[in-house]
Amino acid sequence: MAELLKHSINQKFLDQLADALEKDVATFNRKKFEAHVSQKILNSLELKGRWGVVAIALFESLPKNYPESLKELQKIAPQFSGLPAFCFPTFVELFAPSDHLYLEDSLFALGLFTQFSTAEFAIRHLYKINPKKVLEQMINWSTHSNFHLRRLSSEGLRPRLPWGIKIPDFIQDPQINFQILEKLKNDPELYVRKSVANHLNDIGKDHPKLLIETCKRWWGISPHTNWIIKHALRNMLKTQNSEALKIVGIKNISIKAKLKLHKKKIKLYNPLNYSVDIKIAKKSLIRIDIILYFIRQTFGEGKKVFKIYEKETSKDLTLIKKLSLKKMTTRKYFKGKHRLELVVNGKIYDEQTFVVF
């Protein structure tokens, strides 16, 4: 995914950025900007590296006065959005002074930048500088009328944000995070609720009991909190955690379930076609997971859980599915014996093996 996303930061974007700066910022030096970043330079970089090199080019081509440059960037930032616009919060992340000087300027700028991209990586750098002040600002943003700022108040302080620096304070004791999460648990915006769910999922990696307690407390408050809980518990549900299953109403039921592979041998990287048959005695909430156990290149057996069905039904089910085994950046497949497990409502019902050649 990142391989495709990075291409949005390209020469066309660089030209548009330079044009905007040249039009609105008298002190912008286009020659310096183009000397520090070009398509040729971008070609050798991944996504985060591209944000960084553009931010450095901005620093080199604007006045070497951090607050003045920050004001100039705020003039043009609303003209850009999405992944390319990450260069603006990255500018703060890389060049905000490592003391309290200009902290207010930096926070104000991120409050603007996040409305056109997102600033969860940069805000963590400011938290390291002044935890108390940044936490106060995040609590204030959690009730802001702009949903981008509300989302940042959660996303920016996730203990284990992917691609972001970890926050040891919150990994050790995440209780303070709930000053924000409690305010957002019923947020009308899905964008915000997704962040709350991911934040809770982060907390659960180090404090599973706290996650379970929170989900029990929030379940049933509203459809919004129920959605958050299901998403926050996704890892526990995939590991068939009995408490997590119970919270979302998935119970042990009387059924018959069979897993059938359409072929027992498939070529490497070809999809695996399979079907699932479920005989149901009475109306029930059914969750079906398929667990793939695959060969690792160096050691042991890998494991990946796929949720393929979750719905209340009284009818027998026949599901015909296709499992992709294509090469991925996060997971690779190798020749040899693999196996699938069929799990219904947290209980293993069937297992089948197949060979990749």
C-alpha cells in the first residue's frame, strides 16, 4: 500500500507547492527548494522519507527563522490535502525547537495543518518537549467543533501509533488517556470513532484487563460505542478471547460446521478456493473466522486470522470463499504444507491441510 501511496508525492506536487510559495511568500527561494528536492531524489525514498525531504527543502528555501517560516507555510497549507500535505506537520516535527520556545506557535500550526492532512506524528514530538502543555491542548481539542482536531486529540496520543514514536508514559499507565477517550466515545464522526477504537486497541496490547473493563462499561451505551468496542476488541476476538466474545454477544451455540477445500494442491501465489457449511439449530449471532497457518522462511509457523462472516441468522449457511495467497510486503508465502482452521463463535470445528507447490 505504501508503495502506491508514496507516488502521490511527485514532481507535479513539488511544482504546485513551489508555485504556491512563489505566489504568496516573498522570501521563498525557488532555486534552493528545487536544489533540495526533485523527482530524482524522491525516487530513492519511501513514503515517510518523501515527507521528510520536502520538509527539509521548505526549511532551506524559507527564512531560517522558525516562527516566520511556520507562518508562511500556514498561508499555503489550505491549498493542499491528503498524503502530500503531510510535509507541513513534518516541518514542525523536524524543526520545532527542542525547548519550550515557540511551542504555542507549533501547536497552533498543527491545529491548522491537521485539518488538511493529519498531525499525529508531529504532535508526539511536541509532547516530548512539554508533556503537560501538549496534554492540556489535546484535552481541549477533544471537545472542539472541528472533527479533525477531535480526532487528533485521540490519534496523536495513542501509546503505540504505527510509524510514530511510542509514548512510554501511556504504555506504562494509560489511565490519563481516558480524559480524552471518554469525551470522544460517542462522537458523531466515524473518523474520530475509528481513532478511539485504535487507541483502545493500543491500550489492550499492554493492559488487556483495562481494555476488557472499558468495553464492558461502554457496551450498550449507544450504537457508536458498540461499534468502537467491536473494532477495539478485534485482536482479542480473532484469538477467541472468551471475555471479548461475551461482551459483543457471541455465545457458544449448537451447530454443525464443515470446511471444504476445492483443491488440496495449489501453485505458489495462486488463490485457495474453499467453502464453509454451517447447520444451525436456532436463531443465533454467528461469527466465522478462518485461521491460516503458513510456512515462514526462517522459523516456525505463521498465523493469520480472517473474519469471513458475522451476522444473526436462523438459516443454514453455505459460504464460498477465496483466500488470496499473493506476495505481500507484510507477509510472504513459501512452498510446502499449510493448513486452515474453521472457527465458529470462538470454537474450532474443522481443519484442512493443503500443499503449495
